[in-house]
Amino acid sequence: RKPISLPRLAQLHASGEKITMLTAYDATFAAVADAAGVECLLVGDSLGMVCQGLPSTVGVSLEAMRYHTESVSRGLHKVQATAWLIADLPFGSYHQSPEQALHSATALMQAGAHMVKLEGGGWTAPTVRFLVERGIPVCAHLGLTPQTVHALGGYRVQGRDDAGAEQLRRHALELQDAGAAMLVLEMVPAALSASLTAELPRCATIGIGAGRGTAGQVLVLHDMLGVNLGKNPKFVRNFMQEAGSVRGAIEAYVRAVKDGSFPDDALHAW
Ligand code: KIV
Ligand code: NA
């Protein structure tokens, strides 16, 4: 397998082959996920909850993101990995100015990321353009954006009413125009994410709780392995139950995303 690149991701997107993504926070799981065939690994700021025991992603620092990105990157280099490595810009690290975002993104790129992800639409478009113009690939993130959970009033489905859906569509188109090559859609109605996907030829949509109509899927690794304290979000499938090993579970996830059997409609009531 050849290392995944932006052109390769664009090719997958154009061909209609589903793109697979999982979170990774450490060297060993990163290498296992890569060997299991996951195309994109996301050092998500969900590591705040998964690794640090924080109540939300709001408390995650840039230094924590840098540390985990470096660990994941090292794990990948050890095994001549192929995965495309995305790292989250944490809360407060890109909000002040495009220059602040560049400074933060530089730290993650130098830790081994190939792309950075940031949350939100509207005000973020100039920042995305600023980073992309300077050679930093960007993944956007709309719908339920966990860093703004306190403003949103909880972890709930977004874009449900006409006004919300229209705003989401406008933000998505602006982000594509700004040069975002990927867009995570989290907890968005399936019909909306499917129609957005068709309207974004240059920006691959990656869904989580957004139905099956996106260009790809992402899950939190620990959730899909059934390793967590609380109850899983409704859109998660436990792949460990069927597979019996971590490697097997991740391979089953890749197969299920590729053949369209994950997510199924039962996992997605909105
Ligand atoms: O931090 C994270 O894990 C994420 C994904 C759920 C998209 O942003
Ligand atoms: Na995140």
C-alpha cells in the first residue's frame, strides 16, 4: 500500500469509494489501525475525555494535542505506515486570529500531522483560507461541534430545522471555497448530510452520526471497541463483539464502511 496523500483522498472521493477514519491517541493503536487498513487517523481532541478524563474537549491544551500527535506519528513511522494523519486544533488555539491558528497548526504539523482540523463555520472560513494558502491542509467540522457544547446547550443533533440546515449548507460551501479538503459532519440529519455531500465535489464529507450518505465515516476508536465508561452514543456500533480482537474489530469497521453496511438506518434515527 502507498501512503495516503491528498490526491489519493480526492481520488477515493471522486470514485465514490468510502473513506475510512478512526481516532488514534497513541503509537501502538495507531500502528494497529494503520495495519488494519484505516486510511485516515484523527488525533481528536476527544482525547480529553478518552485519555485525560476531562468532562468535555474544552479543557484540552495545544501541548496535549502536540504530545499525542507526536506519539501517533512515531507509531506510524515505526511500521512504514500509510495512514493520513489529522490532528485537531483545540479550543482557543485558532479563535483569536488566522496568525494564531497558523502558529498552533505549525506545532501540530511539526509533531507529524498532515492536516489540521478545526470546528465551526462562518468566522472560520478566512482562517481556513489563510492556512491552506500557506500549505497546511485543513479539515473542517460542522454540525455538533463539541468545543462549543456550552453554547449549543448539549450534545444534540444540529441542522434539524430549515434555518439551521440552510446555515450549515452556507457554512459548508464557504469552507469548500476556502480550500478545506475534508469536512466532518457530526450529528446531522442523514438527508442533509447526503445532499451536502453531493454539493461538495472538492471537499470530502466524513460523517459521525450523520447517516450513510457521506463520502466517509469516522468513529472514536474506544467507542467502536466498546471500551468506555458511559454509554455509547446511539450511532456507534461495537465492532469488538463480532471480531474478538482489536485488529479484527478495526478490519471489520473498514469492511463495513467500504461496503456501506455501516452505518445502517437503525443506528441513525434522525
Ligand atoms: O475529537 C474527535 O474525536 C473528533 C471526531 C469525533 C470527529 O473530532
Ligand atoms: Na474533535
